[in-house]
Amino acid sequence: MAELDISDQLREAGLRVTRQRLAVVRVLREHPHATADAVAERVRALGVTISTQAVYDVLAALESAGLIRRIEPAGSPGIFEARVHDNHHHMVCRRCGLIVDVSCVVGEAACLTPSESHGFAVDEAEVTFWGLCPACQRIAAGERGEPR
Ligand SMILES: [Zn+2]
Ligand SMILES: [Zn+2]
């Protein structure tokens, strides 16, 4: 994973290249769907000194520059990812909170065409699928006393 190309992205977005911004983008590319706290922890694990407030500031700057995306499934804290501009969706486990990416199910254009646009010029659709991940399905089956 080239730091160089992250630097280019930052510069193209009009952001000054700092160690902290580089580290945050790198962490999010390697560990998508991370909370701000999780990002802070991983950035520090890379040996970069950063305060929790600074993490929030960096995330906000990267988000408004369009380099990262913030999603907020109901009942969950804000979650960040570096996969942007592909209109992908998310599947969330109700039980353990696992989040996985789902590519647009019926094609990009269809997902962007609601049955009623109410006059909006729609440029993004965000769908969250909820359910139980495979591990949680096994746990739930065990709790019901079903054979695994
Ligand atoms: Zn689960
Ligand atoms: Zn995602």
C-alpha cells in the first residue's frame, strides 16, 4: 500500500499532507468500517502520536474532502471507510455489529432510481441490510437447542 498515492490524493483534495492524515487513510484502507476510537488506536499502533480530538478533526477534514465516507447504521456510532464513490451498501449483524460491504444489488443505476424522486436530483443511495452474520446464526441456533 503506497503512502505516495495517499499523499497525491490528499494534495489533489487540497489538503496538506501530514503524518497523521496519511496514517488515518492507511488505517481505514486496511481496516474499513472503523469507529473514530478504533482508528485512533490503530494510528497510535503505527507509532504516530495523535490525540483523540485530532483523530476527529482529521476524519472530518478527510470526509469533507471526499476521501473517506462516514456511515451511521442505526444504534451504532459513526463508522468510517476509505472505499468511496462506488455507491456500495452495507450489511450489518444485529447481534455482534459486524459490518460488511455489499455491492449494489441490482446495478448502480437502478439503486439510484427511487420509485418517487420528489423532485430531488439524487446522486447517492445508501441501503443498510440488517440480519445475523453466520457466526451469530450458529450461536442463536445453539441457544434454541437446535443441532449445529
Ligand atoms: Zn454477528
Ligand atoms: Zn463499506
